[in-house]
Amino acid sequence: MTKTRTPAPQTRGPSDHEVRNQIVEAATEFFGHYGYEKTTVSDLAKAIGFSKAYIYKFFDSKQAIGEVICSNRLSTIRLAIDEAVAGAPSASEQLRRMFKTLVEAGSQLFFQDRKLYDIATTSAGEAWPSARGYEEHVKSVIVQIVRDGRETGEFERKTPLDETAGAIYLVMRPYINPLLLQHNLEHAAEAAAQLSSLILRSLTP
Amino acid sequence: MTKTRTPAPQTRGPSDHEVRNQIVEAATEFFGHYGYEKTTVSDLAKAIGFSKAYIYKFFDSKQAIGEVICSNRLSTIRLAIDEAVAGAPSASEQLRRMFKTLVEAGSQLFFQDRKLYDIATTSAGEAWPSARGYEEHVKSVIVQIVRDGRETGEFERKTPLDETAGAIYLVMRPYINPLLLQHNLEHAAEAAAQLSSLILRSLTP
């Protein structure tokens, strides 16, 4: 499996991009089965039949692989949030659906891919770029919803926008951050509904 | 150190109550130094110079000792909350002070008695009676504050009292439950202030 950088795409086998994808796919399955924290790149290499050195040609570290897995999953959740918000008839409903979708996505990861949840907690605990990017996206969606609701007269406008959006994010954070969500899963859906109502009461003009 | 149950208080040394206190005091110091999770009653017995059997005469298990330590600490926090609320000039201010006191008490335990925080997380994770009792107390204080604010016309009265108080508790919970608080300590004081403002906006008549 010698690789050179000379451009001979037809003869040199799969592209770098394809190999990376192949490794990420195999690693997702591997970590999903054996967990992320307690396994090493050697374990992974052995399991997927690549040499450790070969994997290190494509990824600097285990975290670099974890980052891609995390980032893929978070992209899916971001899409789900954006879709939920886009289909809502009012800013209030946008907020409710956003919160509901967040809780559902997190709970699903926890209950269906328990071992991958490992990566999620690590990424949150160590503030990986993917986790920080996700947080920023959620915050920007909140700002947009509040702005929309203010424009239509649905929400009050006295409180500074930053303060309102920041506080709403804080209410949602225990259901967004996987380190916190794992202790909040019982009744999480009900909690999201109750908290949405409280937030909406706080936004009454 | 033979003990009998025959009533001869003058000659048999310290009362049961005194011995229990003595064990709890020594255990608080011991767990505060070596942690709760990874130590055993044998370790404790050795360290404080009692036999393990003697300790088991007074406490059924390590958890039974932990429960008393936990319960003592929670009584102190309950007192601090009650005092903070009692001195406030309005229901809004009661709510702000209560939340502030909760965060301060939790942060203090975490930063000053890091090893005892162990017991707090265990008690919350396993829902010990002391932890449940504390939760109930906090909830009842919230109900009382909301009721007071409704009576004076400070707060809205449309939402069912249970729903309002329940949702406020959910907002505060990540700063009350030590399992959650440990991931929320950064900016916890600021968060409590922002969340208090959001809650108060939600209570506007």
C-alpha cells in the first residue's frame, strides 16, 4: 500500500478523499461498537485491516478521526434543526420546534448509539471545533428566531437582543451539551415543552 | 470497646448519639481528604482508629455515613436559602437571591471541598433521601415565592401555579443538581443572574 503524491489517478487506486471517508466510516462503526475513550488508533487499525502508519497518513490523531465523526453527526442535527425551524408558521412555533428537535436528536444519539455518545461528551468536554461550531450555530438560530418574532410583533423588544438570546441559550444548554443532557434524559421531552412555554412567556410583548 | 445495650449511662462512656457524631465528624474529614467513591469503611476505620465492626454498630453502610454528611451540608444550604429569601423586599428579589445563593453554595462546595463534592454527585446520581428532600425543599420555596408574587400583583396569574413553579425549577436545576453544576461552574454566577431576569420576564403580569 505504498502511496505517492505523483498525479496518476487512474493507476494509484482510491483517492485520498475516498480513503479518508473509508477510514471514517469504519471508525464510526468501530467506535460505535467499542467506544471512543478506551480504544486506540492501533485497536482501530487492527480491526479495520489497515496499518497504523497508513491511518496516520490521513489523520494526525485519534481525535482528528473523532472530530470528523462528530462533525458529520452534528451536521445532521443542524440540518434537522434548520428544517424544523423553516417549516414553522410563527416565531413561537420555530422556538418550540427547535428545542424539541434538539432534545430528540440528543436523546436518539444517547439511546441508539450509546457508544458514540462517548465522542459527543469528549468533544463537549474538550471544546472541539465541531462542538464549538455547533454551539455557535444553535446560538445564531436563536438570535434569528428572536429577531423574526420581534419584527412581526410576536415578541417584546425592550430587552437587548443579545441578552434575550443569551438567556434562552442558557435555558436550552442543558439539553444541547451532551455532558449535561446525559443527566437530563428522563422527562427531557416534557422538560423541553415546559421550558419552551416559560421562554415564550418571557418573550410576551 | 465492648458495648452493651444495658442502660448504665454514667459508666458506659459516650452516648450512642455522641459516638455517631464523632464518626460522622471524622468521616467528613476523611472523605474530604481521600474522597468518598474510592474509599471503604475499612479505610475509614483504620484512619480514625475505630474497628470496622464498631463503625457498623452505628451505621449500616458507607452510604449511611455519607447520607448524614450530605444531609448536614444540605441543611446549611437550606438555611442559607431561607435566610436569603426572608430578607428580600419583593418576590422578584426573593427569586434572584435564592438562585444566587444556590449557585454560591454549590460552587463553594465544589471549589473548597472538592473531595466532598464526590458525595454530592453520588447522592444526586443515586437519588439519596437527603438529595430528594433538598430538591423538594427548593421546589417548595419556589412555589412560595411565586404565590407571594401573585398575591402582591408582582407576577402574572394566568399560568397554573404548578406549571410556573415546575418550569422555574427546571431552569434552576442545572445549578442545583451537583452532577450538572460541575459542568456549569464557569460563569455560573453570571448565568444565574441572566436566568433570573429571564424567569422574571416570564412572570410579568
